[in-house]
Amino acid sequence: MRKLFLVLLAGLLFLVIPSMHLSHAISLASRESFPPVLMYHDIKSVPVNGFDVSLEDFKKQLDWLQQEGYTTLSAEEFAACIKNRQAFPEKSILITFDDGYQGIYTYAAPELAKRNMKAVFFLIPGDFDTALKDYPYVTKKQVLELAANPNFSMCSHTMTHPNLETSSPAVIKEEVTKSKKVLEDLTGRPCDLLAYPCGNYNKGILAAVKEAGYTAVFAVNDRGMLEEAARFSIPRIYMGTIMGKNNMKLFKYSVEHYKEMPKEAFAERYKFFKKK
Ligand SMILES: [Zn+2]
């Protein structure tokens, strides 16, 4: 009888101990697992639209992050933490830029490099060497120059920036798989992360990015996805003059409160924080 008790006890410990160990690893099931993620678009000397950030404000934001002891992560470092189910470094932050406008090459990259800070650029390979009014995109040559710096990661924002929610499954697959391959072939580095165009996604799109082999994918709003889906729908802090001019108070508040920000704060962009 005693022997049976010991066998049962050993069995119980066998079951309990590994789960105790696992509880120290990150679960990745919610936003609290991730470091704050900033979403920039263009940096301009004089902002034109709500999603531009002036060079002057950008410098202040980087200086503050540095003074406060934040550690910026590269895409490779961010992906490695997820792949290894390892906690992110204390006080880490991910700086991201969408669309690949010229300002990332002219203003953002030099300011980041001066401070030895890392960033992720979500690029649209189909738009390289082209221009929107007031918003020329980076050239292939500039992308190669940026990618030569290990602190800068060239990741996917799809091939042509369509609205994936209204695209066919075949188009979604092509957009997410081709952009990954084109960027990896061009830079010789992994493209583990993607940002959904305009932050739009649904269950089918989520399955497609997972299937394409991305480690984590970024949205804009927080739709409260849980479990496996959380890392394929990470919400980001929308940066831009939309925050109000020179609004350092708002910037600091949103970085410091990313993990506990209510969902509406992302959906309503900065309306929520304007009250703070
Ligand atoms: Zn975009």
C-alpha cells in the first residue's frame, strides 16, 4: 500500500513539476506578454498628414526612451523570444515603421543609428522605387543599405498593400508568402514579422500568415485575440501628429501603459489618451 502511495506521489510530482517550470515561461496568450510596440509611418521635417511625426518630435521620443533605459529590439530578437517562449528583456520596446517611405531612410535610420537603437521596417516590395504624392517610397538600393545594419530589420507589409479583408484566399496567400520570399532573397536575412495593411485581418488572414511561416504579426487595434492568435494580432501604439503636436506627455503615457491599455484606447486611437 505504502509502495503504491509512493508510486502515486512520484507520478503526481512528475505531472506537477514540469507545469510549475512552464509557468515561468511566457504564455504569449495576451498583450501583457509583449513589450510595447510603436507604429510610426513617415518622419518628415514638416508633417503633412496625421500619421507623420516631425523629426524634432522623433528625436525627443528616442532621447526619452534612451534616458528611461528602454532596450529596443530587432525583429530577430523579438522573434527569438517568441520561438523560444522566453520572456522579453526587461523594459524592452519594439519600434516599427509601416509602408517604407523615404523619411525612414533620410531621418529615422540616421537618428536611430546615432543612438545605437534598433527598429523594424514593414516594407511593401511592390512599391519600391515608386512614389505617392508627398510620400516617395524607399528604393531597393536604400533597402539594401538599411539591411546592412543588423539593428534594422526589413519585414513584410505585403507585396502591394491591399485590403486583405476583401481579398480572395489566393491573393492573401500570394501577398504574404511572396513578400516574405522577396525580402529574404533581397536582404539575405529572415523576414519573421509582418504588419497587416491598415491593420485589417480576420480568421482566414490569420491562418494564412501562420501558414506562410511568420513568427508574429502586427495589427493596429486590439481585438482581444487570445491563445495562439495573440501573436498574430499584436496591437500597436499609433504615432503621428494625430497625437497632438509635441505631445510628449501622451507619448510617455502610452509607452508606460501599453500592457494595461484598454482595448478602446487602440480602437479610438488617441481620443482615449487625449483625456489623460
Ligand atoms: Zn500601411
